[in-house]
Amino acid sequence: MKSGFVKGCRPWFGIDGCHLKGPYGGVLLLAVAVDGNKGIFSIAFVVVEVECKDSWMFFLTLLDNALKSIPEWQDKHVTIMSDMQKALQNAVVEAFPYAKHRYCCNHLLNNFKLKFRTLLLSTQFWTVAMAYNEFMFEKAMEKLKNISVEAANWMLDRERPKNMWARHTIDSVCKSDHVTNNVTESFNSWLGDDRKKTILSMIESITCRLMARFQKIYEKGCEFNNIVTPKIIKVLDTTMQDGRVCRVTYAGDDEFGVRDGYSTFVVNLRSQTCGCGYWRITGLPCKHACACITHKRENVEMFCDTSYTTKIYSLCYNNIIHPMPELDEKNRGSYEQIDPPVLRRLSGRPRVNRKRSVVEGPSGSQDARRSNTVRCGNCKEFGHNILGCQRDKTKKQKKLQVRRKGQSSNGNATCSSQITHNI
């Protein structure tokens, strides 16, 4: 797994912990990356008593030593995605001093929504965080200041510097535009009922599932005929369709001026750069670059980063995970020295379902409309619906009021007829 990550994945991974549901409790710490086909790639996992700085230092120190044992890992600039826990932040700085540490925007949005509960501010939050260049970031930030100066100052606070969450500040070496830590959440969901087992049984089950998954993906990867992986081909097809609306002006020496709406972007195919910033961060040609590549009648797959090629993708899964022996009394061996973590339970009934964050809203069994801010269909403002609007009444609003009065009158007539029948 460590060899596949170093040789075949981009130098980016997320770390997170999930609580175990077994009889011994404990926390499972994870390190999950993304392969060249946009699939989750597990690097390492460990079981600890609680999620604290000492536990994270134990896990990250072993992970750093394991990655350094691979010769290709030398001079790698890795980017680590995590939540905003101070203990985790300090552990990452001490264990990976050479790494770029970034915050998950979902966790940042949770704290943002606790203070600013307006839906318009939450939408503008993502516009600011998802900007691919400095100009788009400043433009989105100015729009946020026009809505709420306090919200803009909160995002630019020293406690959360923009180089740890804004997309345009991502290190171009990692070739990943992820601003969330959803890969670890996907791996937690993939574990399923394995977290209910005892520790050794859980580790054995996870190892067997990873062993089968690696072999299955490797067999599929050997059948790929294109230069890049299938999911990247779908992304390129969509980008090529979007690039048809761009107007290309060839300047010579692989330089182009691309007109997209009211904006103009400079594209250089030789250095693989574009003014929008998408190509630099992701390693994939943007729609402006695709328009230029189509203008030169060249293959767009040749301009993708090497981490998306099928040759590099096969290096992720060409090594096998060796099966473990059966953990019976004869073959237990050194496993007899493993003790379960100290059981720590809080008072009260233990939770079965995961505690949902502020962003997710209520579960599917509840009314999902309660989690959204009501928006008026007449004046398009938030906080009321079309029936409670104080503006001039529209035809639709009058029809709704007439319909509601008719329903109430029919209901009263039915009630009176029932009373008369009973008498």
C-alpha cells in the first residue's frame, strides 16, 4: 500500500478518525489518498484508545517512516488534508514538517454556519473557497463583503489563513483540487459493519477486502487501452464540450488568447498553463486549453499530467497484499501480546447513528425542507414565502390565497353537514 501510493498516486492524502462500534471501543485512524482514476486508495490505518495528539503522533510518525523507506519518496512535496483539531494540527507539523497542511472546507463551513446561518452567505462561502485564481478569489471576497463584512473578516482571520483552505493556494505539485476530506468519509462508509467486530477480526476483515479490491482493480487496469484512465476521459469529454463556446486567437509559439464570455485568458501549451488556474492545480487541461488543443488538431490526452495515465495507475495496484494466517490457538503466535484498548464510555445511552453536522441537516426520515431557508417566489428574498410577502401581490399569489380560502370554506361546510347528520 505504501509503495502503491508513492509510485502511482498524487502526493496528497487525507487523515481522519472514526469511532469503532465493537465491544472494546477505540478509534480507527486513517490515511486515504486518491488514485489516477479518482478512486479512494487506503495508505494505512491503526487502532488507538482515543483521538488525541499522542495517538496522532504515534500514527503519523510510523506513516512517515514507512513512506521514507520507499526510494521514490525522496524530495516529495506532500499535501495533507485534515479537520481543524489543534491536536491534529500540531501532530502534523511535528511528524511532517516538510508537508503542506490544509483544512477541510466542510469542517470550516460547520463553524461558519454556527455564526452565520444565512443560506446566501453559505453559498458565497463556497464561491470564495472554490476560486481557481487570485482574481476570482478577490472578486468573490468583495461580493461577500458587500453582503456581510463580518463574515468576510471571519474568513480572513489569522486563525484560519487562506493558504490552508482556499483552492487557488493549493500546491501545484500535488495536482489535486480537493478542498474537502470526503475521501476519508467514503472509506469509513466502505468499512460498514467491520467496525462492529473485535479488533483482530476487524483488521483481518479489512485486510482481506483490500486484498481482493487491489487485485480486482489491477485486472481491470490491465485492460485499459487509452493513455489516461476512464474517469479522466469522461472529464476531458465534458471539458471539450464546454470549450466549444470559446474563441481562440493563435499568437504563435504555442501561445493563445482565448475569449470566454467577457473575459480573456492566456494559454501556453508548452508550459501547460492557463490564466484561469485550473490546469496548474489539477494537471488536467481546462476548457480554454482544450479549445486551443482542438485548434491545433492534437490529442488532448497527451497534455494531461502523468499521474492520470494508465501506466502510472497500474503501479498503484501491481503489488499484492499478502493474506494473513488464521488467528486460532496454534497460529496466534505474537498476537497473544496484543491487548485491547482501555474501554472508555461516557454516561448515558451510547449513540448508534453518526452525529450529523450542521451542513448535512436532518436525516431522510425527517422533513428535508426544514433545513433550508425559505425563499419568496415573488420578491426572491429569504425569510418568507409568497403568501407572506409584503410586496405588491402577483397573480400567482392571489390564486393561492383564493384557493386556500376555498379549501377552508369547503372544510367548514363538511363539518356543518356532519353535525346536522348526527343531530
